[in-house]
Amino acid sequence: MTQIGVLLSGRGSNFLAIADTIERGEIPGARIAAVLSNVAGAPGIHAAQARGLHTATVESRGCKRAEHDAAMLERLRDAGVELVCLAGYMRLLSPGFVDAYPQKILNIHPSLLPAFPGLDAQRQALAYGVRVTGCTVHFVDKELDHGPIVLQRTVPVLDTDDEAALAARILEQEHLAYPEAIARVLSGRYHFAGRRYVLRDAPTMAAGGTH
Amino acid sequence: MTQIGVLLSGRGSNFLAIADTIERGEIPGARIAAVLSNVAGAPGIHAAQARGLHTATVESRGCKRAEHDAAMLERLRDAGVELVCLAGYMRLLSPGFVDAYPQKILNIHPSLLPAFPGLDAQRQALAYGVRVTGCTVHFVDKELDHGPIVLQRTVPVLDTDDEAALAARILEQEHLAYPEAIARVLSGRYHFAGRRYVLRDAPTMAAGGTH
């Protein structure tokens, strides 16, 4: 069993998608050991408590990043967390945090990275005029939205899209992508080839809806 | 009828895809008025001649860019060309060329721009580790691989892909994308909204295989 720690700052819709998928038994070997927030009163924490999950809030406001990260790490270690999933966690991780979980921290970003890193990815995509965007689940390294990619799902940009409509359709795909990415990581069947995260022994692999 | 000029430097597989689609009557209002090469002996020119198309070669080797572009422009104007399609034309256009055909020059690039501009886009995609890439038909402006996007098609990156295998699958999609993009431009139904190239009067638009 792999102990998962979820970090969130808001409603945590991706956390809920992950928790639902685990409850349905669709991520073999996964258990949510802790749900942590850096914001007091985050709705995602209430939802986690309602599901009987272990939660904690370590307020980051007015706290130095290194000190806050150390406090978060202590909670994660106390809960035996082995894999950290950022789910709308609106705070950059310190290098020390990344070093504490090497290639064991996942994040999801609402674009097809490396396009449109950083804030307001959906707005960036509309402003650029791309016809397709999507979401990316990736390992976290010390650069913003940069680590190796676990999987991506595509979303067409419609002529009528505004930022809210596009963001909503991307979010639907995020809720599919994140659980599938966790299952991929926990399967033990993938390894790194340079930056590529690929099946260990795959002479051929069929194309699927998820890429 | 819109007179199209194709510029190529090699075999011109995208030119052939465009010519085939026009011959099948699937790009209403399109006619290829000239096929020009900057390289002597380009196979694409022989293929164009075999189809009875008007061709010309203006060798660029040893020729200054502005002078070469002026000579190409003269051929295009003589042939009455209204829309220029770059199809493996391995030479940067001078600002004067771009100004001569404002928003009337199309190019195709083997990635989902703005990701992986420039040379070796397929190699860049594999090195980054993306799970999906594709091709982009865009208007040419004065920056490299930067103008407004007409359409994009996606291609999954398979675990077993090397550069050649990925490039071949992207090329299949290019051959669908380029004719479809020309049809979109010639339809007269699209206009610019900032950088977005969208249907003029589309209250809603269904998602399709082409984005």
C-alpha cells in the first residue's frame, strides 16, 4: 500500500476526484494518509474530514517558506506519506521540500506543458490562439511547471470559449488525468528514460485516448 | 477562384497532399497557380511538372535574402498568386516578403505551437518527454513559427517512438491539416479576434477531431 499525501489550498476538486477513484478501488495500492492545507478554512479540508480522512492545516500566511515547508514535511512524515500530490496547492515548494521527496511529488497544470506554464494558463492559451490545449500531470522539480511528464490529456479550444468555459472543460479532463497518473506511477511499470516516463518493457504500445 | 502559390525546397509531400485534395474538388475555390523552389532539382518541382502545374526555380544559394525574395515575389505576382503556402520551404522569409502578402502566407510546423518552435521539433518533443504533440498550420508573421494559428491536429507520443517514427505519424496528420486549413482560410467564414482565428458568427461550435 502506498501512502498518499494531498496538499491543497481551496476546494480541492482534484483531491475529490482522486479520493473518489481510490474509493472505487480503481487505483490499486493507493491510500490517502493525509490531506494538508496551508489556508485556514479550505473547503477541501472539510470535505476530507467528512470522508474520515486525516487532515491538518498549517497556515502559511506570515510564515517563512522554509519554516512552513518544514512543518508540512513533519506532518507528511508523521502520516507515513510516500507520494505527495499537489491539488490546487497555491504555494511554491522550497528546494528542501522537493529534495525530501525526490520524484515523489506530483502536480497537475491546466495546459499542455511546456506551453503556458505559470498562472492563468487557460487565459494564456486563449490569448495565443491555440486550437487545442489540455492538462499535464508531472513530477515536481525545482523549476516551475517543469518536471518530467506522467501524462497529458487534450481539450479542444472552441471558437466560442471564454476563459471560464475553457477552464471548466479542462477541469473535467484533470479529474480523469490525475487519478490515472497516480495509477501509472503506483503501477511500478514505468521508468525514466531521460525526461521520458515510459513503460519499462514495451516493444509496442497502442495509442489511446490518454496521452 | 483563389490562386495559390506553393514554395518548397524538397520533395514537397505537403504540396502533394494539397494538390491531391484540390484535384478531388475538396478545397472549393482553390487553384495552384505556381509551385516555386529555391533549390535546383527539388523533387517537388518534378512532381508539380508531372501534374502540368506552372513551376519555377530561383536558386537561393549564394543569393542575398532580399534579392532572392524579390525574385520569388516577382514570380508569384506574375502568376497572380493571392495565397502563399510554405511546404517544406527551408528558408526564412524576409520582412519585405511577409509585408507583400499580409496574413496571406501559411506555414505548417510539426509541433503544437507555441511548444517546440524552430528546427527538429519532433526531437525537441521527445527530449522534453511530452505525451502528445502534433502539427500546427499558422499564418506567417515576422517572428519564427509565431503567427496566428489556423488549426492544429494532435498526435500521441508512444513509449516506443524514436524521432523517425514520431515524425512519420505527425506527417500523416500534416497531410490532413494543411488542406483543411487552406479550405478554412478560403471559406471566408473565419476572422481574427486578437490572435484567435475563429468563425465569424458561431454562437456554438461542436468539438471535432480537428482543433
